[in-house]
Amino acid sequence: MQLYKNQLLKIYNSLTGEKELFKPIHAGNIGMYVCGPTVYSNVHLGNVRTFMSFDMIFRYFLHLEYKVRYVRNITDVGHIVDDVDDGEDKIAKKARVEQLEPMEIVQRYTVDFHDVLNQFNFLPPSIEPTATGHIIEQIEIVNQIIEKGFAYEKNGSVYFDVMKFNETNHYGKLSGRNIDEMLANTRNTDGQSDKKNSQDFALWKKAETEHIMRWPSPWGIGFPGWHLECTAMSTKYLGETFDIHGGGMDLKFPHHECEIAQNEASTGHSPVNYWMHANMLTLNGKKMSKSTGNNILPSEIYHGGSPFLSKAFSANVARFFMMQAHYRSILDFTNDGIVAAEKGFNRLLDGIAMTKNLIPSPISSLEIHTWKQHCYDAMNDDFNTPILIANLFEGIRFVNLLNDGKETLTSEDLITLSDTLKTFTFDVIGIKDEKTSVDNSNKLDGVINLLIGMREAARANKNFLLSDQIRDQLLALGIQLKDGKEGTTYSV
């Protein structure tokens, strides 16, 4: 029996403002879409925290033995500077400044994005589509919205008619905004815009002659609006209604609000059952900002060099630090905080390593299965990783008591204790087992040095056939020997 059948998971739904019992549309299967990065600059630490939250959620679903299709997009066109409809595309602007092709910018920062996430031990999504790869689908959705009467074309651009939509639907229901208040608080732009109303947003924008990224459409040469890509890609890969849509808290409005409007206008029904939003990361109590200098890059954590940190910390420690806060709460990144997290991180891994030396007894004096369910209860309460971690440290307390001979566990309960600690630490929270990795690395180093010694002995005895055989077979395994004046070294 799959694990999910025995666990009642509740998820906070941003749309209703309540924790709701999670029921996927198709039993045993989950469709989850998360808004990915706009690849015009290096990924920042706040982005990492958002994507890490959904990586943890993805991991827990997999642990519960759901079949998950996790879609996280790459925005490589359409995202206008300052998140408005007028101005320059962020990627096109960066390409102009650096005198590169837009796709060179996209490639550079997509590679950086993947490199950073690999450092933090992320699982890859099931599908990672790009906006430029789905222009046809976006044009088709614009056509559908026009046909339904919720959009209009003006001077080669197409805009979503928010007022028309709001006659039969509710624009603003996700962010809790009222359309009349939004209109009242917007500066009058009569004569300066093709929009009927200030709250209307672009589905397709006419490309001026200097605009680098451009495609043919029924309305002329142009490019899609930022909000449109997620509607096109989520429905293509997950269907017109799917289980979960996630992203950062800052995307609630206007991005996700516009997505809901586009989907409802084109299909006639709500696109998502559970909307999830991860909260922001601050630095020393202030908003992270490149312009003010209150900013830290992910690479500065694990390579060092940041004035905000006393030393470098492994990405593993940084991940553990972030998991100590609930994904919906603001997390303040400080040097003192990550120093404390490193101590806790080491204590957790040391305790897990100690489990293999524990000696079983005929009886158990600890309620291990009750403790194990408490770990699940924490995750089932809207993925409450801080409570989970507190329970893991309770498990480490058990380990220390057992090691000191103050408590006892049967062989079966010892296995449950060890497996539960490892599963939630490594598989669910996503911590990399550094101690095992170091042990394995040391073993590999010892074996290769043994073979290097055998090869040197063969060469000394003029047994060049064996010498070459050792070298070639190691090379076939991806291990290259390098002979130098100081002796033979190797690289993997």
C-alpha cells in the first residue's frame, strides 16, 4: 500500500486562506506547476529559497509514493522591466547592454541557475519548458480569449479586458484586491496607452523595429505578454485543471492573478485547486537588494567572499538553515543564524552516523513508532519543516540515550529509528549525506592509490602490458592517471 493512503496531508491554499485536506484530481497522481526564473541575471538567494521550498514539497510527495509531474518553466521572453506592459523585455535589455544575442543571455543564466540548484542538491523537475518554445500555444490561447470576448486588439497589441471579465468572474480573488479600488488608485493614462482601462494587461505586444525578440502573429509582428506563458505551458502539460500551482509570494499579483483570469477566460473554469506561495528571504532584517548592497549571492555562501559572513558555509548547511523556517514565513538570513545552523547540522549528521553502532536489546523502552508518526504529522501539516526538524533532534536525543545505555530498542525498532532519521533528513529535507560521501571518497582514493602503486611496480618490473592495462581500465571508468616528476596523480 502506498504511503499516501495512510497520511492525511493538509495544504494552505492561498486562494481560500485556509489549510485544506489535499485530494489530488487523479488518485495517486499529482500535477504541480511552479513559476521558474526569468533568465537575465544570476539567480539570487531569495529565488533559491522559493525553489527550495517546492523542491522539498516535491520530495515529500515522492516519498509518499505519489506519481508526480512537476513542471517548472524558464522565462526567456516577455517579462518586461518593472513587471509592467510598457518598456523593454528584461532579456532583450540585457542583450543590448552586453551586445549579445538574447539566446546567449538565456543560455548563460540558465546554466548558472542549474549550477546553483545542483549545489543545493535540488531534484530536477519532470519538465522544464521555455516560453520561446511555446509561442504557438500562446497565440492559440490569445485567439480563444478574443473569441470569448475578453480581449481586444489595438495597434498590433492584444490586451485582456479586465472590466469585461469582472462582469462574470472575480478578478482579484487570489490577492484579495477589489477592482474598483485598483482603478481608483491607478494614475490616469488617457491618451498615453492603447488600453481601455489601466488594469488591462498585455496578452500580445507589438514589437517595435528595435525590439530584438519578435514573432509573426495574426495581429502582426510581436511577442507574448509575461503572464501568458505560464497559462500555455501549465495547461499543455498538466491539463486545463491541475492540482498545485506554486511560486513566490511576490507573484500573487499581478502574475498569478492574471493567470487565473486568462485560464478562466479561455476555458470557462478555474485552472488550479491549490495555490501555494513561498515567502521572502531578508538579509539582516532588511529586504535583499543589489542596488543598496544588502545582497548576497549563493556562490558567496559556499565560496566565501561576502562581507556579511564570517566564513564560507557549505550549500548543505545553507539548505538546512532555510528548512528551519516554514516556507510561508519570512526568513532572515544572518551570520549568527547560519553559524548556529551549522552546529545543529553537524549534530544531526553525527547522530545519524552513530545509529550504525547502536546495539539492539530484547525490549524497547522508547515509543519509536509514535515518534515516527510525529515526523509525518509535521510534514502533513502544510509541510512544517521546523517542527519536523525538532522531531529529528528528538530522534538524535534517543540515539544519545541508547548510546549511553540509558534506553533500549529492539533490532526492528533500531532499524525504524535509523531509517526514519535518514529518510526525512536526506530524502525529504534534501540534505546531502556529506559524511557518507567523504567516507566513500576516502575509500575511492585508497583504492586508486593502491592501483597506482601496482602500476608503478609493474613498470619497474618492465611489465608494461599490465601497467597499460591498469591505466586504460581506469580511464574507461572515467579516472585519468597523470604521470609527472612528483609521481602519478589522478583526476575523476
